[in-house]
Amino acid sequence: MSSLSATLQDIFNEPGCAKNANKSDVERKKGCTKQPQPGAAAGGCAFDGAKIALQPFTDVAHLIHGPIACEGNSWDNRGAASSGASIWRTSFTTDMTETDVVFGGEKRLYNAIKEIIGKYKPAAVFVYQTCVPAMIGDDIDIVCKAASRKFRKPVIPINAPGFVGSKNLGNKLAGEALLEHVIGTEEPDYTTPYDINMIGEYNLSGELWQIKPLLDELGIRILSCISGDGRYHEVASSHRARAAMLVCSKSMINVARRMEERYCIPFFEGSFYGIQDSSASLREIAQLLVRRGAPEELIGRTEAVIAREEARAWAAIRQYKPRFAGKRALLITGGVKSWSVVAALQEAGLELVGTSVKKSTEEDKERIKELMGLDAHMIEDISAREMYKMLKDARADIMLSGGKSQFVALKAAMPWLDINQERSHAYLGYVGIVKLVEEIDKALFNPIWEQLRQPAPWDTVCKNTHSDPMGQAAESASHPTPAERARRSKRICFCKRVDLGTLEDAIRSHGLTTVREIRQKTNASGGCGACKSRIRHILASSRESSAPAVLDAAE
Amino acid sequence: MAQNAERVLDHFELFRGPEYQQMLENKKKMFENPRDPAEVERIREWTKTREYRDKNFAREALTINPAKACQPLGAVFASVGFEGTLPFVHGSQGCVAYYRSHLSRHFKEPTSCVSSSMTEDAAVFGGLNNMIDGLANSYNMYKPKMIAVSTTCMAEVIGDDLNAFIKTSKEKGSVPADLDVPFAHTPAFVGSHVTGYDNAIKGILEHFWDGKAGTAPKLERKPNDKVNFIGGFDGYAVGNLREIKRIFEVMGIQYTVLADNADVFDTPTDGEFRMYDGGTSLEDAANAIHAKATISMQQWCTEKTLPFIAEHGQEVVSFNYPLGVSATDEFLMALSRITGKEIPDELARERGRLVDAIADSNAHIHGKKFAIYGDPDVCHGLAAFLLELGAEPTHVLSTNGNKAWQEKMEALFASSPFGQNCHAYPGRDLWHLRSLLFTEPVDFLIGNTYGKYLERDTGTPLIRIGFPVFDRHHHHRSPVWGYQGGLNVLIKILDKIFDEFDKNANIPGKTDYSFDIIR
């Protein structure tokens, strides 16, 4: 059993993490996440990160060992949906008191575990370490081991007391606990060549269920989802999966990589946010499974499902495109969602004026650049005040973010849509993107925003909060080249890395009129093919631009 | 036996006992000519169809479950809003008992009101003697400062002349000659309670301003800077009038609230019975003639009063029960324009808070469909607020609404993209609304307590806003006007929406994956 500090070093050395791999030894030693700055408002702690990562295991009793602070303010705050067991939503804590702090809380913890098992018979008990018992030296590993032996029930120590670092570090420590104590400890009832793991998917608002019917239809079984709507037995036997999809790379990359190392389960990093990503992920799952020995025909069936679902989703989204014309969105969120949501919103015809990359890896940032072009406004770390200013300046039409930044958006008189865990709608998969677009539409066109942006009607002094549009236009006219360069550098085909300028030049100089001709000349749309609609759009707009203009350019 | 002296059950439990169940079943079988349940079910389903709706809307003579009350109810409501005033309804006493119970059940306060207790002889020979005796008795027993007379149908059918009767009564000495006894003819077969409110206010102002039925010189208007305020018939009078007075005070406006019944419908319990409490002083009612302007919150509650006031040389402004941000803006700006007073920062901050609250929660209301029924102005105010929230007031029905109301509603619908599929139904009743709710379902219903039958039949959740609300207590004590009031309405609507979320997600292990702590 490794000590907490050894585990931390392991995580900091995570070779699967691109950000980490680029660091010097000294930098790596400092840890993979920025230490919170004293005096600045900051996000959650490692304990919170560990808890939210594991809480969606629904048949597990989650016991928080510590004073009431840790559990009292946070219980049942995760909108992950369960298809059955509900014990995960019951709040268990040792509620340590002064006496426990003086004499130690191990006995109390042991008795708490005993009482949970006696009263509820959960599939397992996860015991979360917090700051106070960690500081006074309560050894939860030993207590869990003893309880496990005594009650013949998995009792798993989750060693991520708040003070060790950030929420994200806590996610990873949770993963470490699964690797060390859970995964590979049981065997599945049966296996199929179509068994996969989903890693870092939390079934928020039941979003996993928007994808599951498609997997069911293809005969693909989610052997274990870590951890959304998960069961203890499933994750304990997840080492028998044939392939894995890593959904949130930030929180669980260590799990995916170590499972590949230990059990030869290949994984890919994918997302079900947006049409392109959903299709790519389904393809990738099918390909991985076939590579691991599943019958070849799976690929054909997958393509058929993709074609059907894409057609449906596009048809639904197309109705919104005219309404979204010229609308701009600002995305402030963490984790995997930034680049995958960028792709989704672009599909809906929204222009992205900026996205936060606080929790994104270097790889994530590269993807964002691909999607948004070189002019991508990436925001590293942002205080509420800065965010407010950005909203005012960027003059976006809507902000998509987590609940915490909601109020900043509102004070800046911007429509806002929740895309983090407290949202009440599921945005995953082909159905989910349609739902997201529907919600954006609602948020954009709610009549209250007019009220919000205008001063009270009796205010005779009109406070013009917007910057002068004439001034802006003049500025951009005086520097035509960077703006044009940025426009032309917008990536259209991501697979084959073809940008807008290349396509426009090809269309002009060769007089191309179809997507097929474009693919022959430029290789664009030769990959996943999801950019076809964008290319059609470019073709259409180049037809619209007058003939003399084409001649001018050709000359 | 289900109950005995040691264990007394209330009606919720008692009749579920086996002996009562047996008894009820036998009674049904033996005496109630029972029909085949399948046939009953078939008819029930048929009443939900478009075909039935067409027949229902073709109804000419019958009104089923009306959403209106009669004129004298409105007259009584207005009269108690004047200092020491006893409403006296000339007609049969049964009607008067209804007004008292109707108002008391809503406001949870006693309602003082007497009648001339006309009987069959009075109906044949005229009610003069009842008026003479009635005025004398009520004056001696209840010591009012003013007796405000209105009528029931019975007196109207035989054509009793109130003006002459009151004069004769005074001549006969039943009340002192200088006692103020204004009157209004308020037959129930014309209009509704909003008409009665209008007639009563007009009758009282006429009395004071135009020479007290020929017994005093007419008042001469000497314009001052005051503003008169008329709330109209309003189930939220207690909270609303207090909120309006607060607004006047923070703006520094000198005002007279006419028919100020906020206190009489909300007397404190401290060991003293207040038959009369608060109210517009009689002096203020008389001096209201000098005011700069009169503001009515409900156009259809003051259709006769406002022209009467305008004739006396004042500016008159009417609203349609302003609710929410824009409507309150308009109201305040009108106040500001009339009085030249600025809208203070305090109100601007309240406005900002309401806008903030709407912005926080708009996603849950946006796009939801509502049916509304109630008094014409209340319907207009609610519909306008819903449009402001991005909701669709799909069916708006007012039994006492008329053609002009319908046109005004349609203009409102046309002004918003959310009003495109909305319709106004004047003169229709709750049985019509039932058909509408079945054939064109909506998400929520807004109306008074009687809407609970529609809620049960159609499964459309009811948000209780209106008059009367009998089965929920004390809501009338909170305002719905002003920005604060808008917040209260918003909360009422949101509470129901979230209750529905929870209700639809509470089966353990089946739907409770959405039984969330955070909404």
C-alpha cells in the first residue's frame, strides 16, 4: 500500500497527461495543478474532487470521515442520475466532534462503517478522508482494511484530504483508489466481445442514457461506467472490458492509462457532445472493438446508425440556424467540455468569441485552436471581475458556463445557460445537442434580456455601456490583414487540417462546385466527413459572391 | 364501528370506514339508478374531444361554473373602504349573507354589511318601509359614520327608487338628515362585481361632490397637487393598497386612496373588535374633487367612475392591473409625469431586483403555456407579465370580459412573439375552459379556488391567483403590484413549477433519478 505522498508523486508523473510530459523534472515535482492562491476566490478541494468523481456509483454507501463541514454543506449536490440503487444519495458522515479530534476518530469511523453495513447492506462502503482526521493521524486505510475483513464487504479508503490540493487532483486520487482497491477484484458474470468501459462519464441529468440506446442497438455493452450510474460489481470487474472510452480526460486519465498498461484495454479519448464528436466516438468504439476481435460487421452497422442519427439531428438543428445567424457565444467552463462544446455550438451556427481553458490540457487547447481558428480567445484563469469585463467587451449574445459564473453573466446583462453539473437538461449525443440548441434558443430569445440591458425607462441619461461600433469598424479597416488572415485560417476540415483560405482559393482558381471536387483537390472532407455541411456552406456563399469579384481575384 | 367517543375521526378518514363504504355502495345500487361504469367512462372521455368542445361552445342559454360574481358584491367591497361606513344592501337578506361569506372566506375577516331584509310583501308593495326601518335600525345598532346603499335584484325588479326612498327615510327621521347615505343601483342581472364596484365608487363620489342629493351645495373644484388612487375590485387589496401607499410615500406624492379597505380586511387580533377600521375619510372622499388627477388600476372596474371624475376637470389615467416590470414601469412613469416627482433610487433598486430574479429563473418559465381566467383587468395584467417572462398565455378567459376586452387582449398578444398562438375568450365560463384545456392542453392554469376542479379533471396544475381564494390562506396579505408584488407573483408561479418537477420525479427507484435537491 503506497503512502499518500507516493501516490501524489505518481499522479504528477502521469505519462498519459500531455501537459505533464512537456514539463521539466522540477516543474513536475511541484505538482500538476496550480496551487490555490491565498486570498483569491478558488474552486473546490481534493476531497470534493474525489467525492464527486466517485459519488455516482449508486449502490455504494459514501461515508465522509470528518467534522460536519465537509458533508454538511455538500450532500446530495450531484445531479447524476441512477437507474436503480439510491443509497449513494443518502448522506453518511462520522460528524466528528471535539472529543474525536482529541482522542482520534478511528474507532468512530469503524463503528460508523459497522452501522452502515448493518443497516443498509450496500454493495460497498467508500470512506473519504478529510483534512481534520488526516491531520490528527487517523489511518483510514487500516480501519477500512480491518472493517473489510471483519464484515466481509469491500470497504474502500479514498485518501484525498482537502489540503493536498485542487479538486482535479482529488478526481485523480479517486481514480487511484479505484485502481488500487477496486478494479480487478471481481469477475464479470459473463463477457462479450462488445464490452467497453466508459471512464470519466458521470451521467449528469441522465445524459449517458441519451447514448446508451444507440450502444444497446449496436449490441455494445457498457461493462462499467466510471462512475455515472455505476455499480460496484461492474467497476470491480471492469478489467475484462475489451476497450475503453475516456470521456473526461482531466479527471480520469490515470485510470484509463493504467488499465491499458495493466489489462491491455486500449482506450481513446472522446466525447458525446455534439454531432461530430458523437459520430467519431461511436466509430472509434467500433474500431477498437473490432481490433480487439469483435466481428468486422460491427463497423458497417455503426456507420448505418451514425448516418441515421446524424440526419435526424441535422434536420432538427437546421431549423435553428437562421435564428442563430450572427449570434455569438462565450464559453466559460472547465474540463473536457470546452473543446467538445465548441464543436457542438459551431454546428448549431453560433459564433464562439471565447472559451475558457483553465482546466484544459495543452492538447485540449490545440483542439480549440483547430476549431476556432488562430483568433481563438482562450481564457486561462479568470476572476469574476475580469469575466464581467469580458462579457461587456466581447459583446457576446450568450454565455454558457457553470452555475458559479451565472451571476456574473446576469450582472453583465447577458443571457446565460448552465452546462455544468447543476443543469437540469442532458446535452449528450445526437438528442442532447438538439436539446442544447433548443435551450440556447430559449435563453437567447427570452424577453427579459431586453429589460436587463436597458436602464429603467425613466433614466433620461442613457448609460451606453457598449463600446462604439463605429470606432471598432474603423480600427479593423485600418488593419485589414490580420483580420483577414484570421478569417482565412479558420479550420474547416479538422481531420485533414484544411483551412478556409485554402478552400476558397481552390474554389476560385479551379471553379469547384461540389464537395467531391473539393475533396479531390484539397483532401478536405476526406476524414470523418463531418465538415461536408460546412464546405457546402462555403460553396454556396462563394456562388453568391459576384462573378467580377472572382475574376478580380483570379487576375 | 370506525369511530367512537374515544376515537373521533374527521371527514377525511371517517367515511372511508367499511360501514360507510358499504352504506354508500348500497345507496348507489338501490336508489341512484346506477349506469354502466363503462358507459360513464365513455361519456367522460367524449367530453374531452373536439366534437364535445364544439357543442360546448355552441351553448347559448346555460352558464356552467361561472368565473364572476354579482354587482352588489363589488359594491360592498368598495363601500367598506370608507371610514366608518356600513354597506346597506336594499333587497333580500339572503344575498347579503352571500356577500359577507364570500368576502370573509377569502379575506379571513368578518365583513360588516346589512340588508333591508325585503320579504314577499315588500316585493309586492315596494320596499320603502324596509328601507325606513332598515336605515333606522342599522344606524342605531352599528353607529356608522356613513351608510352606503346598494341593491339586490329584488329591489331592482320592482324598481325601487333609492334616491326618493333615502330622502323619505330621512324625512321620517330614521337617520339624521345630515348623515351621509350615498347610493348605487347595482342589479346583478347587469354586469358583474366589477360593475358594482364601479357604480358604488361613482355613487359615493357623486354624493359628496354633487351636493349630497340636493341637500347641500355642489363642491367647487380648487385644484391641488394631490393624486387620487382607485384600486378596483381586488383580491389582493390588503397587500396591494399598502404597497401602493408605500410607493406614494417614497416618491413624496400626496395622495388619497379611494375605497381603502386594506385595514378593514386585515384587523389585528388584540382583544378589540373593529367593525370599521381604516378607510378613506369622508373628508378626503369629498376633497378628492380637488386632486390633480385620478389613477385607476383597473379600467373595467372604473368605466363609469373615470368619465364622471374627468367631467369634474381632472386628468384620469387607467391601467389594466399592472403586474411585472414593464407594466410597473408604466405605472410609475405615469405617476412621475403627473406629479413631477422623480422615481427614487429605492424603487429603481427594487426594479433591478425583480429583473434579476426573473433572469435567475427565466429558463423554467420560458416557453411554458398557461391558461388564465378571472376578472378582465387581472387577466390582462397576468397575461402581460407572462409574455414578459417568455411564457405563452394560450387561453385567457373572462366570464365578465366583453368585446372591448377581447380586442385589448388581442392587441396585447400581437405585441409579443410569445402571444402568437394565444386567444382571449370573453363571456365564457369554466366549463368552456375545461374543453379548451382538454383539446389544447397547457402546462399551468392560473385562476381562483374554483380552478381546483379543472386541475383535478384535466391534470393541469393550478396556480391560485385571483378572487376568491378560499382554500389557501393569507396570500391576499402580500402585494402583487409594484416590483415587490411582481416578485411575489413570480415566486407563486415558480413554486408550482418546481412542485410539479418534484411530483413527477418522486417514485422511489422509478422516477426519482430526477428528484433533485438543486433546481
